[in-house]
Amino acid sequence: MKQRILSVDFVKFISIFLVVWCHVIEGIDTDGFWQNSVHHVIYSFHMPLFIYISGYLSKNVNKSKKIFLKDLLIPYIF
């Protein structure tokens, strides 16, 4: 039986919580600066975080890290 990595589970939990929280914020009147700022910040990183976690949990971790850095992270930053 495989052991679970608690830090990865925690990051997945936080990511899912942030997605739900963004959907809640969308339902609220988002004319305020605070709501718009939080919404944009969360949406700027939660999907790349899911992609990174999926790659980390894939069978070939070293290849996934190289692909993530070269093909996803660098273009995302620029």
C-alpha cells in the first residue's frame, strides 16, 4: 500500500478550497477593490498549481519537473 504525502494532500485541499472560495466571491457583488483583487490573485495561480501537482504525482517525476519548468513555468511568468 502506498503512503500518502501529507504536504501534497494539504496543497490539494488548499487549491480546492480556493477554487470554491473564488466561486463564492463571483456570486457576491464584485465591484469592490478587495473582492476583485482576491479573485484575480487566486485565479492567477490555482490552475497552474493543479497542473504542477498532477505532474508531481505522475509516474515519471523527473521528466515532469523538466517539462513544467521549460514548457509551463517560464512561459507563464513571461
